[in-house]
Amino acid sequence: MLNSTSYLVGNRTPSFTVAILEVIGIIFLNIVVLLVSYKIPIVARNQLHIFYTFLGVSDFLNGVLLLVTSFSYYFENADCFHNYYICMSVVVSANAQLTTTGYLLLLLTFVKCFSIISPLKSLQYVSREMAICSSAGVWIFSYTIITIPSILWRRNEFYLPEEECDLIMVYHNKLKKWMFLAKFVSGTFYVVLLILNFLIVVKIFKRNSKVGIEKVQVLDTGPSVSDSDGPKDDERISTSSKKVMKSLEVDSKDIGGLSCGLCCRLSCGIRCGLSCGQKVPKGRASKRKHMHKSGINTYDFKKTKSFKAYLTVLMHVGFKFVCGLPAAICVANKELRFIYINDRRVRFVCYMVMCFTSLINPILTLFRLPVFNTTLKNYVKNLSEKMQNAE
């Protein structure tokens, strides 16, 4: 079995200082996220709010565990960290919490994939109760898959006093089994993530290339009001318009509603709630008006709110992937694996980089999600007004 890392000497102050600064940022930003989440009005607390609240709690705990791990790294001779069960609790909780954060992001990706592929079914099944139960289920699953094997692989013999509180001390001769478990958990995460994003990209391209053109072509094949000669034509136009309205129902929310010009073309007793002389708000019109090269108005999904929300989730998982690369490369490569196992500093830096995702997540949440961003601005504005009035 590999020797302990106690023989390695060097200055640990720089990495410890960086870790403490990272901890301060993680804890502060996620406290802000949770405070803003609490301040969001009840009527605006939808499923997305619940998912990001669970993510904020998970990131906050990552910061706390990074703080404890940093002290065990810098003060390696402290008596408290030489208690096996205390050390085991810290190491196992740190790994389980990182797993929880990753799989919560995977759950967010699945929800966005479901809402993009089947928007009507997602409205039916993705409820607040589903968001709470699925997030709690991810939490239980992550801790179960990490904790139970760790208990089974615990050391029976006493460890050496000079050993540090780390993976080597906790798993000892079961370290290879732990690495296999880590590869399985990480591999499952990345494979499912790639599949979900592939399905989303395929759906986006299909929707952009077919939906808008097909709907407009259906309208062009129908007779106009001026071509009608009698009751039969009027009845045929009305029936055709209803079919077109039904076909457009699925995409009306993403498009932002039907335009007035489209309303006039359908006419024949069908109302959009706008008169033909009334202008459509610019915010909605910008999402649905896109002129194709052939001169046909097409539907651009990339300009919808749903795509912007998916892009935010993609940023989360993208940073998670980048932050996990150093540890994955060290474990996968034989030469680097030897350094990773025998050098405590390398393992600590890899763990610190993996926790960096918990520093990026709250930033994306506060600045990319409209409900969090608006609530934060209002809270800061009200707080500044109170401070001015107090002065």
C-alpha cells in the first residue's frame, strides 16, 4: 500500500490563502442567493426558483466543507483531525456534497430538456411539488451512493499518527475502489449530460428550420377574405383558420403571442385581443420577427426566454465540467495518478478547483435569472433608501 503523504514538505500558505478567499466568496455569494430567494414574492416562486434554492444551499455547504478541509490541510498536526471518524465525516461529506451539486445541475438540464422537447407536458408534470421532491431525491441519492460504500470501506486498523486527514487515511487500501466509484459517478454525470444537450440542440435546429416556415406556408395556401364569394367560402375559411390557430397554439407562448398582421390574415371571427390598428409591444415583436432569406417570417427559438434559461443552465454545467477537469485528468493518467496519490498538495488544489463551481453558480444565478436579478436590485434599492433616511 502507498505510504502516507507526511513526508512531503513545502509551503502550504499560498494554496491555503487562496482557499480561504474562495471560501469567503462562496459563502457570501450563496448567502446573498438564499436571501434573495427568501425575498422573492410568493407569487413569483415557481419551479425554477425551487431548483436554484436547493442549488444555493448545496453550494453554501461546499464552501463550509472547503473551509474545514482547508484547516485540516494547513493545520495537519491538529489533534481533532487525527480522529479517524471526524476525518472520515469531513472527507465523505465533501465528496458527497460535490456530487450533490453536480447532479442538481444535471436535474436542471433534464428539466430544461423536457420543457423544450415537450413544452405542454412540462407544464403538466413540472410542478412545485415535483421540483421539491426531485431535488430532495437528488440530495438523498448523492449522499447514499457516496456514504454507504465509504462506511463499508472504512479502515479497521489504527492509522499512523503522522498521517493526514485525507483520502489516503480514510480509504487506505480501499483507495482503488473509491477511485472506481468516483469514475462511475463522474462518468454517469457527463454521459447523461451530453445526451440531454444533444437532444436539446437537435430539437432547437428542427424547430428553427421547420416550425416557422411550415406555419406561414399553411397560411399562404388558404384563401383570402377578398376571394370569398359566398357562405361556403366563408365557412371554409373559418374552418381552415381554426386549424391553423390550433397548430400555432403549441408555439404561441415561445413566440410571445400572435401578431396583429397574422390576426388580420386569419380574421373570419377569430380574435387575438388586438385591433388591427393596435401596435404589438416591441419586446414581444423582437422575439418572433425574423426574416428568412426567402422573405418568409420564421420562428427563431434562440431569441425566446426558454432558450435564454437553457443557456444559463448550460453555463452552469459548462463551468462544472471545466472545474472537474484537473482531478479527472490526474485520476485517468497513470503518471499523474501517482503524483495525485502521493502529494497531498495536488489533491487539495484539485478539490479547491472543483469547489470553484460553487463560486460561479451564485454569480450566474443572480445575474442571469430575471426573478433573482430584479429582486436583488429592488432589495439593494430599498436598503440604500433606508440607510439614507436613517442618516
